[in-house]
Amino acid sequence: MYSLVKLADYFKFDGWLINIEVDLSQSGKIDEMRKFLALLTTEMHKQIPHSEVIWFLLLRLFLVHLVSF
């Protein structure tokens, strides 16, 4: 996660778009993914105050959820 922050800072990215195409509910990984995204967002804002972390989850029914922290 810290490497993503360093890369964004080095290459002057405004943030990250995270594309999730697995069924997290089956794997029990939802909480881990939420923690990762929250930590990534926090660390990005520390290093690049105007940055954004956007993620979307493609569900089996092809519903797309777009959320920005």
C-alpha cells in the first residue's frame, strides 16, 4: 500500500482507481478490502492532499458500484 502512495507521488498521480472483479462476499475478504482502501485513502491524503481513491466492484449481475472515499 505504501508503494502505491510512493508511486502516485513520484509520477504526480491524482489518485488511484481500484477495479475489483472478484466476489469478495464468498471469500470473506470484504472487511480486509475496506481496511485496505481506507488506509490507502488516508495515506494518499497525507502525501497528496488533493488525491482521490475511487473503487468499483463488479458484481455477478453486472451491477457497478462506484464509491469515492
